[in-house]
Amino acid sequence: MSTFRAIFSNTKLLVKIGITILILFLFRLLMWVPIPLVDTSGIANIIDSGFIAILNNFSGGALGRFSLMAMGISPYITASIVVQLLQMDIVPVLKEWSEQGENGKRKLNRLTRILGLFLAFIQGMIFVLGMRYSITDPGIMDGVHVYIFIALMVTAGTAIAMWLADLITRYGIGNGASMLIVAGIIPSLPAMVVALWNKYIIPGGGLNVFFFILILVLFLGILIAVTYLELAKRKIPIQYANRRSGQGQTDSNLPIKLNTAGVIPVIFASTILSIPLSVAGFFSQESSGGVGYWFNQIFSYHQPIGFVLYMLLILVFAFFYSFLMLNPEQVADNLSKSNAYILGIRPGADTENFVSRLLFKITILGSLYLMILAALPIITSVIFSFTPQEAQVITIGGTSLLIVVGVALETSKQIITQATEQEYKGIF
């Protein structure tokens, strides 16, 4: 109760919340601004599963409507992940920039924005060409200039989304890019309830009502479990050698989250599987044999082989990104520079090995959690016999839920911190 009182008594924080809500409302309006020269009546035929369906979900259905915000903030998120990966001694210049403080950070942000706009243009062009050659009546005029114009409109939408995200980060409550993704995902929840109502309640029958209640309870249970697991962490006790008893806090801890990698492994796995599927679906009309058929059997996670490959990719990327986000060598080096050490562990190589072993064990559990969460929408769609159209709307678990919970927890922490912070003024 005291936290709510602190929030509503903090005028500065209320202004930030109001600015954030206003920007999110503007973003939602832009999702309905149509792109000229495009008839989207047949676009649902190529938004069925895989990475394209994830992009459509992240954009709040704007990709399915092919509006100005068709790609939304997703290209910028992809660009930021790529730039982050390239800093791992792959591109020495980027590693140098990451060590140059604020100046280097500005350079990396500028590069990320440019790469994000480039990816938005490429994705827009690929999607336009996919519509043109995979749909019998695509609703797009012929001509290279038309394709370039539409791709530029999609790129402009991404540029606007990046600007709005920056406004939320600067003048709102923070996490601008994540807030825009959540703004696209949350409106799909009422659509899920409506789809369940139309499937089970309208036809009537006691068994249908039971399935309706069961799915809602299952969704709430998974939501609570994801919230709990996202908060789970292992705390390693840290002791500072240069602090004596009575001179302040002498011990602290190094927290390691259960899900250190976040949602990135699932997105990476979906992206890799979607590339051959997109090529086969866009340019191959053969569905009962040949290259298109075998690509679907191998790379579609709705098929047994594709499902196993999907789980293995999540496992590999979970380990890769976890050790990228929490580098044991860097952790050991930072502890040594701070005259700190892990209780019972010698500084240096022993500390690095200890952190590596512990992170490996935690990542095994974290990757298992990610694999189960990513598999839940696929498994539940089979158990409850959802059609492909229903499976797009009724998602029990999956990346969307993980993103919403993660951003909600982070945003609540920021709001509480800003509400309870003290402002000290001078005597005079």
C-alpha cells in the first residue's frame, strides 16, 4: 500500500507514466495506417507459422494488415542482437567501441539504428516479393518501383517506431523498445478469449465449457509459473577484502538468473528454421513432394523432425547466449579488480572455473524451461485440435508470454525505484 501511495504522490513519475501511455496509444494508432498500393486480403495465406508469425505477433497484427508498422521495432531488436554478438572479438572495431564509455556507446547505437533500417528494408522487400509470387491474387501492382516504394514505407514505419521507443526511454518510464513489443502483444489476449469463446461456448455443450475453463486455467497457471521462474536466481556470496568489520557492508552477492539468455534462443531458433521455409513457401508451389515438401518436413517445427531440430537449436543458443551475457572470465576479472572474491574460492582461474561450472548447471535448467515454454503452443494446439488460424490467436505459453512477463517485471522495478528514490536539496 505504501508503494502505491509513493507512486501516486510522485508527480514526476506520474508525468512519465502519462507520456508512456500517450506514446503507446500513438503507436497503436499507427498500426492501423495502411500502406498504399497493397490489398491485404490474401496475406493470411503466408502468415501461418514460423518466424513470420512471430513477427506478426510482435507487431500486434500490423504485419497481417501490412500497415505502416508492419515490421514495427523488430528489425531494430534484431540489429541490436547482431551488433552485440559482433562485439565478441568478431569485429575488433566494435569491441573497441564497447570499451570507450559513452562515446563508444553512441557509435554503437548509431550503427544499430542504421543496421535496423537496412534490415527493415530487406525484410519488407522479401515480404513483398513473397506476396507477389506465392499468392494467386497478391493485390500488389507490378513494377520494381512499386516494390521499392512499399519497402521504403515499411522502413519508414520502423524509423518511426525507433523514434517512439527512444522517446519512451528518454521521457517515459524506460525500456522503450521492449514497451513497444509488449504494446503489440497484449492486444492479442482479448482476441484469444474471443477465439476460445467462438470455438467452445457458442456451439454449447458441457464438454466444450469444460475445455474453455480448462484452457483459461492452464494459461493462468503457466503465467504464474513463468513469473516465478523469471524471478528465480542463484546468489553467489561475495566478500570484499578491503573492507573491515564496522566499515559498512562487508559482503554482497553475485546473482545468476535461471533464464540468463531470455527469449533470444527461441527467436534465433525460429529465425533459422524460418529461412528455408520462407524460401520454399514463397518460390515453390509444390506441397506434396519435391524440395518444398522435404523442407517442410525438416524445418517446420509442427513436424517431428523439425520439432526435434527446433528444441536442439534452443538448447544450443541458450548455452551460447548465457555464456555471452555472463562471461565467467570477465566476472573473475571484475571481482579481482574490485578486491572481491567468492567465499571459499581463490581469485583468478579458480573463480572463473567455479562460475563456469555453476553457470553450466543453471543453464541446463534454464534451457529446459525455455524448451518446454516454446513447445507448449505446439503441443496444446495438437491436444486441443486447433486449426492453423486458431493456433495463431490461441497461444498458451511461447515467446510472447515470456516477453510480456519479463518486461512487466522490469518495468515494475523501475517504477518502484523511481517512486521511492529520495531527492536531497542543499541547505541554502
